Amino acid sequence: MAATPTPKPTPAEAAPNPALAPLQGLNCVLPLAVAYSGGADSTALLLAAAQLWPGQVQAIHVHHGLQASADAFAQHCAQACNALQVPLHTVHVNARPQSGQSPEDAARKARYQALAETAQALGVGAVLLGQHADDQVETLLLALSRGAGLPGLAAMPAQFERHGMRFARPLLGVSAAAIRQWLATNAVAFVDDPTNADTGFTRNRIRHHLLPALEQAFPQFRDTFARSARHAAQAQELLVEIAAQDLATVGTPPAIQPLRQLSAARQANVLRHWLRDTHHTAPSAAQLQELLDQLAACATRGHRIHIKVGAGFVVREGGVLGYHV
């Protein structure tokens, strides 16, 4: 954990916090909360929000209990919020992964649920998250490494809703270096999660090995990668609109004969949409291709369809497709 002094509000004569400008352009309902881990990014975000909206900001710290230093992180956050006169709400969660679930996914799900539930109880209009431009690039590169489609290539949205709460990421245009330089210049304390140095995690290998190489080869990579992610997000929005129109045509559950009248690309698009929105599951590329192949071969009443997707199966039920867990 960093041993620099406890954070204090930014002096008026100091260089402006790089988180201030994005917050000034943010359209959100006050009061609001900041997801405060004690790390560099959420520290800069909390300081900027407290400076911009005094008395209208609360902090939420999610205590995962997964590290020996978790209690020290929580103590640091309490001291920092006390110095800023910002109310802090520390929430303990069970982030242990279930069978077949990655530790990162388990921690992420537990964190979002805790943030949303706590924010709703506090009556705030939104929760601000500290992900920045480097995080966005890492997310895009991870998606590329996994062969993701448009939803993955769209990376992290600037605003979204989850568990009934609005979340915003105002720092997606701010680099990690700009944030850390400002904190160092102003002697602002923050904690460093020791797992961030563990290159056993793919995201950390990207951060420590790929991003420096990209900086050398393409100095503007943060802006250009973000632009590509926005293009992917726009294209995905269009696909969702088309899928909704096609699903209205083929029905819910989807009727096989109208489905077969669509192109293979539109069949894939509407089936993904149906499975995701109605059954909260997503087929792998291989599963979806098998389903498309079975639809193409489904020319007789007796043709059977029974394909594993997620935790269940897509099956033929007379003239329609069903999904059963």
C-alpha cells in the first residue's frame, strides 16, 4: 500500500484534476455515489466529484475479503473520506467463485450487485466508476484475443444500467498516466492492489507488456482504439434493432419456417437476441453454427433439433424452437 500522506482537497493553484473536465460534462442526477476502491483512478474520481459537487457525493467501498490487505484498503478509504468529509459506506461481499466461474467474473458480479443495492438504499441517482482509457484498451484487446463479436469489441460503455441502478464511466477518455502524474504531483495517497503486478492474469500481461509497445508504435492508440470501440457499439445497436424487428416477425418462441426465410446472418442475429433477452444465455460460435445447420436441414416435420446452449438446450417443439434448462 502506498505510504504517501492522506488525500486532501486539491489546492486552487494546483494543476486541475484530469477527472474534473469529464465530470463537468456529465449529465447525472444528484446526489451520486463513487465506487471507491482506494486505488489511483477512483481516488482521482472521488476528489474531483467532491470538489465539483460538495455535500452531494457519497463513497461506496466494496470489501471482497479476497486479499490479506483488504482490511488495510478499507481503513485507508475510511481515513481518506474522513479527510474529504465524504460519507463512506463499506460493503462486505462474498466473491468466492462458483464451480466453473472465474475469480474475476465472480468478484465483478458481486461488486456490481453490492454497488447497485447500496446506491439504491442511499437514494443516489448514479454510481460513478473509475475505469479509464487504458482499461478500455485492455478490454478491447482481451475481446480480440477471445475472438469476440461486436458486443465484446464495443468494450465498456460510458453509461449503462445494472440491477436497477445507473452507472457511468466518465474517465474513459483519460489515460492512467495522466491520473497518476496528477496524484504524484499533488502528493495524493492511494493504494496499489498487489495483484495488478501479477502477470499470471491476462489483463496484467496486456498492461505491462502490450500497452508500452503500443505507446511506442502508435502514440494515439488510446483515441483510435476508443473510436473503433464506439463504431462497434453503434453497429451492435443496429443489429439489436434488426433482431427485435425479426423476432417480432418470427414470433416468441421463434417459428421455424419464418426463420428459414431469413438469411443465415439474420437467423444468427435473431437467435442470439432471443436467447440473450428471453433466456439470459448466449450460444458459443460452435453452438450457434450447429443450430443454423440444423435449421437449414429442417425441411421435414420429423427433423429433430436438440442442441446444448449455456445451461440448457434449444429443442424443436412442433413448428417452433424452445429452450429448456
